[in-house]
Amino acid sequence: MPDLSVDIGGLKLKNPIMTASGTFGYGEEYAPFINLNDLGAIIVKGLSLKPRMGNPPPRIIETASGMLNAIGLQNVGVQAFIEKKMPYLRTLEVPVIANILGEDPEEYQRIAERLTPVPGVAALEVNISCPNVSKGGIAFGANPESAIDVVRRVKSVTDLPVIVKLSPNVTDIAMIAEAVESAGADALSLINTITGMSVDIDKRIPHLKNITGGLSGPAIKPIALRMVWQVVNRVKIPVIGVGGIMDASDTLEFLIVGATAVQIGTANFINPQSTIHILNGLLAYMEKRHIRDIHELIGTLKC
Amino acid sequence: MPDLSVDIGGLKLKNPIMTASGTFGYGEEYAPFINLNDLGAIIVKGLSLKPRMGNPPPRIIETASGMLNAIGLQNVGVQAFIEKKMPYLRTLEVPVIANILGEDPEEYQRIAERLTPVPGVAALEVNISCPNVSKGGIAFGANPESAIDVVRRVKSVTDLPVIVKLSPNVTDIAMIAEAVESAGADALSLINTITGMSVDIDKRIPHLKNITGGLSGPAIKPIALRMVWQVVNRVKIPVIGVGGIMDASDTLEFLIVGATAVQIGTANFINPQSTIHILNGLLAYMEKRHIRDIHELIGTLKC
Amino acid sequence: MEKKLNLGSGCVIENVNVAKDHFVMSLLLTSICKDALPGQFVMIRKQGVKDPLLSRPLSLYGVYQTDAGTVLEFLYRVVGKGTWALSRLTGGDQVDILGPLGKPFEILPDRNHVILLAGGIGVAPLSYFAEYLAKDLDRPEERGEETASARKVSFYLGATTAAALVGIEKIERFCTEVRTSTDDGSAGFAGTVTELLQQDLAGLDHRNLCLYSCGPAAMIRSLSQLIESLDIPCQVSMEERMACGIGACLGCSIKVRDASLGWSYCQVCADGPVFDIKNLLWE
Amino acid sequence: MEKKLNLGSGCVIENVNVAKDHFVMSLLLTSICKDALPGQFVMIRKQGVKDPLLSRPLSLYGVYQTDAGTVLEFLYRVVGKGTWALSRLTGGDQVDILGPLGKPFEILPDRNHVILLAGGIGVAPLSYFAEYLAKDLDRPEERGEETASARKVSFYLGATTAAALVGIEKIERFCTEVRTSTDDGSAGFAGTVTELLQQDLAGLDHRNLCLYSCGPAAMIRSLSQLIESLDIPCQVSMEERMACGIGACLGCSIKVRDASLGWSYCQVCADGPVFDIKNLLWE
Ligand SMILES: Cc1cc2nc3c(=O)[nH]c(=O)nc-3n(C[C@H](O)[C@H](O)[C@H](O)COP(=O)(O)OP(=O)(O)OC[C@H]3O[C@@H](n4cnc5c(N)ncnc54)[C@H](O)[C@@H]3O)c2cc1C
Ligand SMILES: Cc1cc2nc3c(=O)[nH]c(=O)nc-3n(C[C@H](O)[C@H](O)[C@H](O)COP(=O)(O)OP(=O)(O)OC[C@H]3O[C@@H](n4cnc5c(N)ncnc54)[C@H](O)[C@@H]3O)c2cc1C
Ligand SMILES: Cc1cc2nc3c(=O)[nH]c(=O)nc-3n(C[C@H](O)[C@H](O)[C@H](O)COP(=O)(O)O)c2cc1C
Ligand SMILES: Cc1cc2nc3c(=O)[nH]c(=O)nc-3n(C[C@H](O)[C@H](O)[C@H](O)COP(=O)(O)O)c2cc1C
Ligand code: FES
Ligand code: FES
């Protein structure tokens, strides 16, 4: 069998197929459908310091080859996560990555502090797409200084690998990536959702109560792929590709442009076994071409 | 019949359905399929000072609910446009808008100078998504200063209405919109294509020879709609919605969030009569609801 | 915590246009949904198609065991692209099914008069429930007995107009009593179905009653006001847009009472779709 | 400048899998394409479907007038999602058709030996051309005459392997001579079809010859080298990805010689797909 293992900033994964935060619950929800231990890693729903109610419904609407969501980061909070979700996750033999988010840089730091000693938490994924409440609601990820601030603070309190998840809603994502790398990030993941909107023309109201939401799914894949390609050409740390990956062929596009691993998001909703189908498809592609190590694929785009 | 007429920065249109630059050739190509005089306006392929060869093929590739193009602004140049394309366009009873692009601010100015006295040119649409060659290839539209520079120069040499077409590849499109408005733009159109990429996993090469291309089509509609909504809330000049509009229902979404008119792009490729179907659908919607004036729809989103 | 896999495919047997915009589709399944209960739903999509992208939730309208496998029936109304795409399916087409999902209606053995209150397409899950009750599927020991069930089942069905009163034949087969209402008075009581129920409630013994309802939010809301002060247990099946159907995306939240926080969001797919009406909160 | 509307719909008559990944689809059209000529193509898509988004270009493989209307035939190979979606169509399905589009092959009346050189799926337009020539459709005055046409038509067909030599029955019916080659030597000449032609050319009177070709870029390229120094007119049908099919999007550019600029881009859809091989330029 081909060797699929990859190293993400010190975190060893047996294969590059991870689940994207917010699309895989706390793992358990998918246990009836797949053997969770077959995954490269599980990234759980974004965690805030306190539990969050999230946005009022409707929260989702389908769009052409995509969906908008405005969940509003509803989550149980870091304490309940540690007490109620980690005991199950610890029973698995798969790295669990906690996705974290804060309203200000201090909050990121405090969540990182809380999670670092928790057995079973293998890495942190820092979601810098959230609005920075202390800086007027502009996302941390839209601005290199605030991104650096968050990453430095998180790094200062943890020895876990720190993956920084970038927002695509920026002019120059590679510039943010470089800033985040310089602040000590061990790896990057991109992209988070792209802000979008949809309108009910009969009622003349937005389909989402929150007015705007995050676009995910196949529609955004070309944008995600372009951004990953731009970023891998500018940073040395590993990059995880996310955005519209539905099958092995999409996964291969990301690996070929230079992603070391991928995250599967919206595809989980369409088929809860998507991750495993993708893994099998990846193996089939490699076997057919006698590729014995996934590194023979990563970053091999000819252009 | 309901009144569909709108005013775009001094330019009167009998209805809000325009064709998007680069997707409608020089108008003539669609004459076999529709009565061009039924359109609100025709926007022709982007014009540069000199003819441009454009990019090597392959130039297009389909993606999920969208397409990438890297035409590279192949065009006949402003001189040939005036001599060879305008004589036909002048025979029509529909406003013709010239879309212009330059490699530096002077070039925009010179094209505007050349086109202003040409009979039949009703307005200019300034495409600021092009790379600014004199400023290291960053798009004019990515930066408020260079956008302002271009708009001021164009305004200084023309009395035609100036529509500025914004790039979506920015962190804060409303900020660019405000800058462009302050520089004297008479109207805005948005969005241009979003940069994307697609990879041939068998050959491990990009599907486009140019590596990246511009994403258009239904996939980008939620993003375009969100940006139009953000911009109409920040500027006073009329905004023209563009991006993924395929039918009357899509058009209505843009009008309801506040666009004064729309441009139809990729939809022309899928059905060369799309513009007329959209116009008829819009009329049917209004008649069914006894809406007598399109202004009873524009900007009526409740939220 | 491992639940059993409820993912499989079904083959369309038929898909009949039963009224304007309304269809009844039947599917043959061989691996899953054998034990699907009234109030539960499935996530359904045409196999191999990428548009629409997401599956759509549909309540079970009928579940039958045959020699060939389990037959599922759905009653649905075409409201947008997902339901439109379903309506285009014909015999032999394959669909992907995730289900049965969600909490079923809970049967209260002590309450012998069951009232089912449906507005519009809310008729689907309640019809199946009526059939289930009539066949005593919850009480195997009474099944097949010649004696009439001790249970009385009254079905209240409301719609905007007579033509929208769909599925009434099935209901008549399985209910002791059928009461209809239309907003425009073109059939049955003229007014809302909740108003009709309100009238009737006056003459009934509330201690023997239990209520189940499904329909538009406005109807559920007025029902909740109607029975607020009454001591009648009432379960309602709620709707919200769904992506995953299994509690993972948090897309289908609705407001419920929460002892410690006052209120919180709950997932219609995993915590519902059936809720005690007393737990719901309205803006 | 107004051309006539060439937009309409067609109904699939049948769609037959003739070889691995290869299909022949026939359509019935009532309004358009009556006078479609060899070398022309149509843009085709399944009606009412949004995925795939764009129409796909397919060359005409046959055009027949029947009492019911015009029947179009296509021979195509499944290479991606667009052609895959076409291959799923069955009798009765509706397709949208834009066409006929592009410049047809030009017939040179002075050249009585026509050589058609096809690589792979390039067989499609050339087969129709062979049929057209055999039936003297360009020369109504000779049609139906008992005497054999003065024209000799030699068909050169190359493929990777014997199984990929599709459409040969039709070719045999309409050509004076059929020459095949396979890269692996499993049928006909072992080597490329251009090599085969090169051998044969030596024994032929070039002044009477004219060449038409369609196939992979590599084949056209070696053909262009082969005849560079020869005085044989040669028209080739080129391929490029297309969006509009009518010269509006500038998506389908290929490099051609340009008297004043040295080279320029030309649109395969509107300026082609048939080009004089001498005008093409290679990187
Ligand atoms: C648990 C559950 C069970 C359900 N069971 C059934 C069933 O048995 N039969 C059935 O017909 N439907 C049922 N529904 C509703 C059904 O899932 C939706 O109608 C469907 O998902 C709409 O998808 P669409 O793509 O056709 O419409 P969309 O394109 O998503 O929506 C079209 C328009 O209709 C509106 N709309 C969408 N859903 C609803 C709704 N539920 N009520 C009113 N307006 C709506 C939207 O706001 C939009 O403006 C159920 C829903 C849930 C959550
Ligand atoms: C004027 C014209 C006439 C044509 N006539 C025919 C015809 O009669 N029969 C027929 O089978 N095809 C014909 N083609 C080619 C056909 O249009 C393409 O194969 C089709 O558009 C591919 O679409 P797809 O979505 O299936 O593949 P895509 O998903 O677009 O592509 C799948 C893969 O195949 C590769 N690919 C795409 N097109 C080609 C190609 N032409 N050759 C080799 N590789 C390709 C792509 O790079 C990609 O990697 C013609 C093309 C043109 C321009
Ligand atoms: C319903 C939903 C919830 C999400 N929640 C989170 C989250 O909590 N934290 C985060 O970093 N990203 C979140 N995301 C973004 C995804 O992790 C992913 O970046 C994005 O959806 C793009 O990938 P996809 O197209 O494969 O879904 C969420 C996405 C969806 C669809
Ligand atoms: C093939 C193609 C060529 C285009 N050329 C131009 C151009 O020359 N100038 C310009 O401003 N926009 C150009 N655009 C962008 C469109 O005008 C439009 O902004 C974009 O396609 C989004 O709209 P759509 O989704 O309706 O196509 C082009 C788009 C396409 C698809
Ligand atoms: S639909 Fe995903 S949580 Fe309910
Ligand atoms: S396909 Fe659009 S110009 Fe040829």
C-alpha cells in the first residue's frame, strides 16, 4: 500500500484526509457511518471560551454548487468540550485538532491555555476569520498585525502544533500567510468560507436571518485552489487545502498544487462517508500510477 | 406595461438589463439570436489602446456552476473598434458602453480621450481589475489610491457617464467603492471575475495555460450579491450588479438588495437569448405583483 | 455510542402528481428504514447528481414491508429546486437515503383520544402516524384483533383552499373522524384549523386527549397559544432548513426553553423534529 | 449582417455505446440544422440542467432529412463530465442545440483524389464528409446517377489500438479505400497514421490530391511537417475548449499566421474549425 503519511508542523498524520471544522460536529456524529480511526485527523467545531448560542435561524441556504451558512459559531464552549466531548474523542486512535476562536486576542490565548494540557488534543487550529470585537469587528485574518498578535499569543502558551486557518476575504492572502508564518505558525489551513448572500425574492428578505453567511462547497474550489497555490509559493510551513473538495480528484488538485493535506467540509453533509471514499480514491489513483509515497505528488504542478 | 427605465449616472436605459463586457463580443455576434434594441445597454469587450493578442490557449475551463477564463483581454484595440465595430453599433437604438482598460493610469486616460468624441458611445465602463504594470502588477482596483488616480484621469477628459467596474479580489470592496465615488465616478458595476484555478490531475498541469483565470457564473452569485449589498449601503451613486445572473429570479435578488441595473455575462454563453428571457421574466414578476415601476423594487430588501 | 448505519439507496417505484404541486413518491429499499417510525424523516437526494447539492428532509408518509424489501412513501409539495428535482424522478431512478432520522412521535398509552392537527403539507407525518395507530403497530398484542381499537383518532386538516386539502383519502381510511377547514371556506369549516379545534375542544374530555401537530410555523404558534393554559400533552413536528440531518452542522437550530439559560438552540434533526410544544419559544 | 437564427432543441432518438467510451447519438430536430455541412459543429447540452453549465461542441457525424424532420448524428468519446452527461441521455430526452456553427470543409472540384486523415475521434467530421462526397451532395447534377463518381476518396484512420478504431463500418460504406494504422500494431499498419500516409504519398499524383484531417494536435502537427514542402492543399479541423461557440467569448483562440503581425489568434468557433494547415502555427 502506498505511504500516505504526512507531517503537519510536527503532527504526524497517517493520511492527509482531515475533516473541516464545523462540518463534522465533535466526531461522534459520524461514528455510525465510518470508522473514525481511518481519518488522518478530526478537526472539531470551533470552540470559544464561553458557550455560544449562535445566530437565529434560518442559518443555511443552498446556492449554485454551494451553501451559505451563518451558524454564528454555536458551540458548547471549551469547558464542556473538555468534559463532555474529549472523553469520547480520546478513545479514538486519530489525532484530534481543536479549532479555536476568540473575540479578542486574549480570548484566543486563554482557550489555547485551557486546551494545551488536555490529553488527546493533538494540535490547535486557530480560526482568524472571526470578527475582532475589540478592533471594530474587522476579521483578525483581514489584517496582518492582528493576525500576528493572535498567533504570537497562542504560541506563547502552547507547545502543541499551531495551524492557522486563513480567511479568503482578503486582497492578498499570501501576505497574511507570510505574516502568520513569521509569527510562528507551524502550519496553515485555507480557505475558510467566503462571505455571500442570498435573497428570497417573494418575501424580499435575506434567506439567512444573519443577512450574510459563509459560502462553502464546490462553487469555491477554484478560488481555494488558487489561494493555496499562491500561499505555498510564499511560505515554507505546510499548507492544508480546504474548500469545495468533494472527491479524490479534487483532493489531488490540492496536493498537486502543493497542499500537504486537505480538509473535507461540506462534502460530509452530502455523504457522511465522503472522507473514506476520498481516501480510497486517492489510494486507487496512486496505485494505478505506481506512486508509492504521497510526497511524490505534493507540489508537483508543472507550469 | 410596467416602467422598467432606470438612470445610470445620467445615462437613461429603457430597462436594467445590460450585457457584461467580454461576454457579448461587440454585440453583432448576438444579432442572429435577439433583437439587440430590446436590451437596456450593450457593454462591449474591454478595449485597450493598442490591439492585444491575449493569452495562449487553453483559455477556459468549466468548474462547478462556473467557468474560469484567462482570455487575457484579447481585443481589437480602440482604433479598430472605432473604425470597424462602431459603424454597426451606431445603427442600433441601444446605448453602447465601451469597457476600457489600461496598463497604467495614462493609458486609461488616452483611451477615454479617444472614445469620448465618437458618436454612439454612450458611456465608459472603466475596468480597474487589470494589473497596474507601472505599480508592480497589483490590480488598480485592489488599492484605493490607484483606483482614484485612474478615475480622476478618465473624468478629466470625458463628459460621458463614467461607470467604474470593481474587482472582487479585495478585502473591503465598499472602501474601494467609496474611494472611486469620491474621485467622481458616476456609477459602479460589480463584480468582475474572482481569481481561481483548476488542475488537470492526469497531466499535473493547470487547465489554463495562464495558470489562473477569472471565475464567473452561478458559483459566484452569492459573493457578488453580498458585495453589491455592502456597496449600495455605502455609496450614493447607482450600482450595477454583475455576477452569476442566469435568470429573472437572480436579477430580482440584485435589484432588491439595491442594484439599479444588472449585467448578464456567462449566461449569454449558455443561451444566447438569456438577456431577453430575463427581461420577460422580470416583466412577468412585476405584472403578477402589480408593480408598475422598477423603482418599487430597487433597494427594497427588508432586514 | 455506535448507532447502526442508516445510509443506503432506494429505487423509485412511482412518483405520482396527486394535486397541484403535490406528489406521492414510493421507494423500494433493501437495507435500511425497516423500523422507521412516524415523525421520523429521511434525507433524500437523486443519486449521482450534483445539483441540487444538499439532500432534502422529507417525513415518512408510509412504511410497508414487502417481499422485495421495505417500501417508503413520501408526500411532498414542490416549493423550490430540491423538491422540483424530486418531482422529476420516475420509476427506476435511484435515490440516496440517509435515515430514518430524528425522534418519532411518542405514543401516550393512557390517552385514548388522539387528535392529529395538520396544516398544509404537515399532513404527511401525521397521516403515517394515523395509519400506525389504526394498525396498532405500537401494540402488537392487539394487532389483527377483530375488535375496534379502543383508541379514537381525530384528524384535523387545514389548508388555504379546498384544492390544497391533499391526502384526505388515506386519512379517512385510518381515522375515526376527519375534520377539515379552509381559509377561504371552500371546504369544511371556514377559518383556520386551530380555530376549528378550539371550538371542538370545548366539548371534549381533556384528560383523555393527546395532541400531535405539524404545519406552518404560524399554525403551531397559534396552537401553542390555544393550549397554553390547558393541560393537554402536545407534540409538534418542526421544520428548519437542513444540511447534514445528523446534528453535525448546527444548521437547523430552533429556540427551546432551557432550565439554566432561559433558552437555547436545539437541533431539529437530532433533538427533534418532534418536540413538546411547551418547550418551544417564539420570537 | 443578420444571420438566421440557429438555435433550437432536439429530441434524442437513440444513444448507442458503440465501443468502450464511444457513443453514437442521433437527434431529431424540427427547426434547424437542415443544411448543416461537413466540418461544421453544434453546441449541445441537456435541456433544463445546470450541471454541466456550458454546452459542448460536437462535430456533425451525419445529417439526414426525414419526414419527421432533420436527424443529426454525433460520434463522441467520453472524456470528462460534459461528454459523460451526454452519454447518459436516452431516447426522448431533450437537448438544446446551437448550430450549425463554423466553417465547413471546402470542396476543391479540381482535385479528384480526396484523402481524409483521422486520428481517434477525429473520425467523426471526416466520416460525414466521406458520406457527403460519396452521395455527391455538393454536385446535385450528378446525384443519383448510376455511374460511379469520378472522385476517389481514401480514408486514413489511426488509433492507439484496434479497439479504438471506431466508426469503420460507415467509412467502408462511403470510401473508395480505407487504410488503418494502430500505434501498437494490433490492426493495420503499425505506427502512426501520418507515417502510413507518408509511405503512400510517394506513389500518388500530388496534383490530383487534396487532404482533410482531424485528430489530436500532435497528429496535425506531424502532418503539417509532412506536407510542408509538398504542394497538396490540406484543410484541418481544429479543437479548442469553447464557451459561446459564436465568436463572442474569445475562449477558443488558436495561433495562426498573420500577414502584418507575424501571428495572431483566431477563433476556432467562428474562423474555423476548418483551417488551411498552412495557416497554423505551432509553439
Ligand atoms: C423534518 C422535516 C420533514 C419534512 N417533511 C416534509 C414532507 O414530508 N413533505 C414536504 O413537502 N416537505 C417536507 N419538509 C420540507 C421540505 O424539506 C422543504 O420543503 C424542502 O427542503 C425545500 O427544498 P426546495 O429546494 O424545494 O426549496 P428551496 O429552494 O430551499 O426553497 C424554496 C422557497 O420555499 C421556501 N421554503 C423552503 N422550505 C419551506 C418550508 N418547509 N415551508 C415553507 N416554505 C419553505 C424557501 O424559503 C424558499 O423561498 C420537511 C422538512 C423537515 C425539516
Ligand atoms: C469544433 C469541435 C468539434 C468537436 N467534435 C467532437 C466530436 O465529434 N466528438 C467528440 O467526441 N469530441 C468532439 N470534440 C471534443 C469535445 O468537444 C470535447 O471532448 C468535450 O468538450 C470535452 O468535454 P468534457 O466535459 O467531457 O471533458 P472535460 O471535463 O472538459 O475534459 C476532461 C479531460 O479531457 C481533456 N480533454 C478535453 N477535451 C479534449 C479533447 N478534445 N481532446 C483530448 N482531451 C480533451 C481535458 O483536458 C480534461 O483533462 C469537438 C471539439 C470541437 C472544438
Ligand atoms: C456549517 C459550517 C460550519 C462551519 N464552522 C466552522 C468553524 O466553526 N470554524 C472554522 O474554522 N470553520 C468553519 N467552517 C468552515 C469549514 O471548516 C471550511 O473551511 C469551509 O466550509 C470550506 O470547505 P468546504 O467547501 O469543504 O466546506 C464551517 C463551514 C460550514 C459549512
Ligand atoms: C470570457 C469572459 C471575458 C470577460 N472579459 C471582460 C472584459 O474584457 N472586461 C471586463 O470588465 N470584464 C470582463 N469579464 C467579466 C464579466 O464582464 C463579468 O464581470 C463576470 O463574468 C461576472 O459576471 P457573470 O458571472 O454573469 O459572467 C469577462 C468575463 C468572461 C467570462
Ligand atoms: S441539519 Fe445539520 S445539525 Fe441539523
Ligand atoms: S467559443 Fe467563444 S469565441 Fe469561440
